[in-house]
Amino acid sequence: MSHDSNHTRQIAVAFAAQRDLARSMLRQQMDARGLTEKNGWRISESLRNVVGGTELVLRPIHLREHAPEDLESIVTINEVDGTADLR
């Protein structure tokens, strides 16, 4: 296996771990506010380009209810070294 593909795999594993943590933390915050999966609340994911990288934005979503604007998790992916951080 080449160094590039090994490095890419490491980046993917680190990103997946941060994404899973972000989903888990957001779900806990949603549940605490009564935004439960049982009541139709889901987590949406979207990507946005920012200076220096990409962000994966996770937010609550519901078909009929308005989601709180102050509730989200963001995983930032650095375009230089590929590191992923949760904020």
C-alpha cells in the first residue's frame, strides 16, 4: 500500500470518528430539548466550503417543525493536512 493511500485512509478514519462524535453529541442535545427521533426529528448533514477547508454541518431537522437555530455540530476538515476537528 502506498504512503498516499495509507495517509488518505488515516484521514478518512479520523474524519469518520469526529463525524460520529458530532452526531452523538448533537443527538444528546436534541433529546435534552425534546427533539427526539420518536417525534420525527432527524439530523441533516451538509457540506460547506470555508477558507482553509471544508465544514460538515449537522443540524436537527423535522418535516413540520422549525428547528432551533442555535443547535448544530460542525466538523472542520483542514485542506492542508486533512485533520478533522469538532467544534
